[in-house]
Amino acid sequence: MSSTNNKIFSSSSSKYASSRANSTSQMNAKPAEVILSSSLAAIKVPPKKHLYAGLNSDDKARVSVSQAFMHSPEQFLYKYRIQRIIGFGSNGVVIAATASDNGSAVAIKIIYKPRVSTKVSPNPLEIEVLKSLDDPILLKYVESWQDENHFYLVTELFGSDWLSSEPAENLPPIVFNVRFGGLSSRISLPFSAGSSDLWAWAYAHRIHIWEVSHHEHTMLPIRVIKKIVKQVALSLAVIHSRGFYHGDIKLENILVQSGGLSDPEIRLADFGHSKHVSYGIDSYGTQEMSPPEFLRGSPYGGANRDGRASDIFALGMLMIMLLNEKNQLPKAAEKIASGSIGYEQLAAVNSGFYPLDPLEDISFEGLLLLNGMCMVDPARRITAEQLLSGQSSSGIIMFGLFTHILNAQYVIFFWSRDRTSGSDNSKLKNTITNVEKIEFAARLHVVTGVGDYKEKLDLIYA
């Protein structure tokens, strides 16, 4: 672990010592009495040391919530007003609540411990990373604690319900009774049918666009996609500048709050795969978004892989999904996911450029940045900061670049204001001279201010 990482996670800090003391106090707290409903009691819970082994995600969520009320009654009965289940998976469950003292909306994530323990355990990196990344553009950390079964992470509750008009899943509520401190309460927590992530946002808006366009298309507006990608890049720039990577950039891990179709606000969520770059990265969080450096034959191994570059590639894939009508990844992603192509083979397809499918209505700048985000070699990818600086410099030169893959080569659709003289701007130029190519590369450098001049020549000659 690097000195930076040691400094961030130093156990000598008063904040850590206070947090540890609070956790110790919670571990020794008197449990509440929980009386299960018949349906909840019917779930066959494994031996105590392996509380959730063999249970499906639904049953894990039900048992864990009742256990949370039992072992953390002060928080779940008094400090927060628990409202509903808003998400669950194999590793945890997320609950919507409000703080009793000020009414602020929060999300409480119950993270399952691998084994039941009456001793204080080190917090998962997900909690420690979010605590250390205190920035207005990131999801706000509120508090955390642990008991013998779980870790608990409380953050701001962020995002709008984009699926409120969709039919609800037929999941019965979690029902049980709790007795604690002389009080008895009946708990009934429904499962929310809604979703506030980017997948749900895209789904809801594609349906709206399909209706208002009289069933002509479901393409999301480019300007909105650009705003979303820029906000994710801003978040990654903060995380990466602190020496961390997110490790699982995808539609489902980006929360979207309503600002109208043209002005959504986002927050990155789920830091369960986040680590300091000094650890390297062994695998990316979601296989579909996994970059080429994890393929067989890759010259990059564990500690030599920089998770920040992997995040940028995943953001490029996310951008591609938003740019087409069906949230689809490029065809090459299927081969990567299946393991049917190796690193060297992929790198040779287009001189190191990732084989992108044709995209409609994308600007020169957007296409150039997308190629930079998705380079096969992670060392050649642009950074989050370069991505942001590239987005801010459009309009200096009035010309466009559209690339398509044809016979494993990039074909350039070239147009420059001083060359066309009223000719058809979309005409394919297959006979650009070397002098013109060099001049064009120089203009690319002026427009973007990103990367190396020779790399832009490489792009033109590819």
C-alpha cells in the first residue's frame, strides 16, 4: 500500500478512532426482539456463522432487514424512519429512509458480512473510499457502523423515480414485529417498483421520444448525452485525482435526478469495486464493460493495470450505449465478453483503435474523444481531465470527422470550410494527399488540445 493510501486510511486519526469506538459500542448494544411473520419465518436460514449462505437475493434481503432491526434497533427504530426497499442484490440491500432529526432523505445500504462476527471488523473499502472522497459532485457520505451481521453505509438519497408509470413487481412486503425499549412496532416495508439509475432514465425517455416522434425513433438528444458523460467524467476526475478508481462504471451505477430531459443531474453510486490504484485491478466490475487489458495475451497484469484507464474505457462503452437506439454495446464487445478474441488480435484490427460500430449524428469532437476513450492500449487512452478539456474546445475549426470501419481500416469523411467551396460536404474523400493529411492533423491538435500531435497523425494514417 502506498504512503498516500496509508495516510488516507490511517488508524491513528481521531475520526477513525471515533468511528471504531462507535462500532464497538454498537457491537455491544442490546438487541431488539423481532417476531417474524409466517412468510419470513419460513425462510430456512443457515447456521449462524454463515447467515445467508444458500439463500437467493430476495430471501437475503428479507432476512437481513429483520436482522438489522434486531441488532441495530437504535438506528432503525429511532434515528431513521425506514420507508421502503429500493434495491437488493447478492451482496446487500438498500433502504430509503428519512433522518428523524431533520427529515433529510437518506439511503441506508446494508452490506452483508462474509461471516457473523462479534468483533469489530475493518470497514469494506467501499465505505472508506466514499468517506475519504468528500466532494460536492459525489454522493454525500452521512455515516457508517457495523453489527455482528452487517456493515451499514448511509448516504444522501439521490435520484428520481423514472419507472413510476411501470407496473410494479409482485414482491410481497417484508413484515415483522419489533419490541425494544418498552415499545412494540409492526414493520411493513414494501419493495419499490421504481428505479433512479441511468438505465431507467434512458428507458423512460426513449419511450417518451418514441411517442412524440410518432414512432419514428428512440434516439436520445446528443446534447443531453454530452451533459451526462461530462458529469460522469467530472466525478471520475475527482476520484482519479485522489488516487482511486471506481471499478464498475455502467448504466446501473449512475443515479439520475430530474432536471428535465435537457438538464439531468447525476451521481456515481456503488463503490463496491473501488480501490486505490496502488492495488492494481484484477478484473472489472461488470464483464460487459470490461476493457481489452483484461484479455488473454495482454501485456498488462494485475498490479500493472491502472483502474483509472479501465474506468475511462467503460465510460466510452456507456456513451456508445446512449448514442444508439437500443442501449447496445459494439459488436466487438460480444467477442471480448466471450473470450473469443485476444489482446494482440484486437489491437491489430484497426491499428490500436477499438472497432466501433457506425454511429449517427456524432460530432467530430465527440467521435475523436470516443476513440480516445476506447483505445485498445490503456496507456494511449485519454484521461478524465483530457476528456473534459476536449469537450470545452468545440467550434474553433468548422469541420467534421466521421469514421466507419471498412475492411479493417478507418475511412475519413473529411470536410473543411476552406476546401469545400460549396461542394457536397458529405462526399467521401478517398484521395487526400499527404500534405492535406498533415495539415488536417495540425488542425485536430488546435481543436482538441488533447494528446500528442503524432497520435493525431497516427489517427489520420490508420
